[in-house]
Amino acid sequence: MKNDKMTNQYRVNEQIRAREVRVVSDGGAEVMPTRQALELARQQGVDLVEISPNAQPPVCRIIDYSKFLYQQKKHQKEMKQKQAKVDIKEIRFGPQTDEHDYQFKLKHAKEFLNGGNKVRAYVFFRGRSILFKEQGEVLLLRFANDLEEYAKVEQLPKLDGKKMFLYLTPKKAGVVKKSQQKMDRERREAEANAAAKEQKENEIAANGGLFANAKGGDSALKKLASEESE
């Protein structure tokens, strides 16, 4: 067998020092003397492998050791492949960033977070602009609030030299929830739109009624004029 870290990670057969072990299998688990477990392994032509040495008693499996190592390596490889590489994307602001630039960077931050990346947003204070550090903090807090559906705050705004940093980490897919503040805002907007629609419909109905009345009055005048001429 190859002398690698995984090979030396487990005790096998006579290397197992405990007097008794818990042997696990697809059918369940059974505590028995280690000698008995070794005998069972020999009868099956395989090995007794200690998979949890710190348990009381230690947990073992009766399995071909080479097959066991292959399964462990395969599992580790699969786990490694599933681990998404998380990059940290930077968003830079000035202490007096205008609204257009802010919205542009907010859009990029959403894309980064949706891609599973962390975001490090910071305000850079050049020269005397350090006097506006409170303004920079307000900007970063607004940024965090606008991204609360996409991320959670890993570190609140903190000044480090000439830069103030805010760290955001993406929320898990499918766990994105609207804040109460946003739900209230959307409810107010929906109510305002409904009220505006209703008002418009009332105005249309009122104008239609006036038009109908005017049209009817015009017909009546024409009729009266015709009768008088006769």
C-alpha cells in the first residue's frame, strides 16, 4: 500500500489496541471484544478498520482496507469539488460618490453576491477628505442596507488608515428574504398605486358623465330650435 497520510490515518487489524470495539455495518452496530471482531474479519477475508478511535468504545468496520481507502479518497475528492471557490470582489467609493455612480456599483455588487462572491466595499479618503469619514460611514451603511436581500454583514464599516471597509458575505441560495422595511415600503407603494388608479378611473367616469350630459343637452337644444322654427 502507498505510504500516504490517509494510509497511516487508520489503525487496522492487530494495530487496534482497545479491548472491545463497536462494529458497525449496514445491519446496525454491535459491541464485541476486539479478538472476536478480528476473527469475523478473517472469516470474511477482509480487515477490521478503526474509523473512530476516540469513541467509547472505538468504532470499527469490517471491510477490505484497500476498498475503504478508495471510498474515503473518492469522498474527499467529491467534497473538494463541491466546495465553491469564494473570491472577494472590491467596490471602491469616494466620500462624495454621486447617485449615478452609487447605483452602478450597487448593481455590480448584486452580481458579485449572486455569483457566490464576498464583497469588500470601501471608501477611500484622499487628503483632507478624511474630514468626511462620517459621510463615508453613512454611505457604506446605506450600501449594506440596499444589499440586505443578497448579503449579510460580515464586518460593519471600520476605518483602517485612509480607507473605511465594509465586508459582506452572500446569503445562501434560496434563503434570500425581504426585510420588514422593504415589505412595508412595497406595501405603501402598492396602496399608493391602487389609490392613484382608483382616482384616475373616477376622473374618467366623471368626465364621461359630463360629456354625456353635455351631449344630451346639445341634442335637446337642437330639438327645441327645430320645434320653434316650425
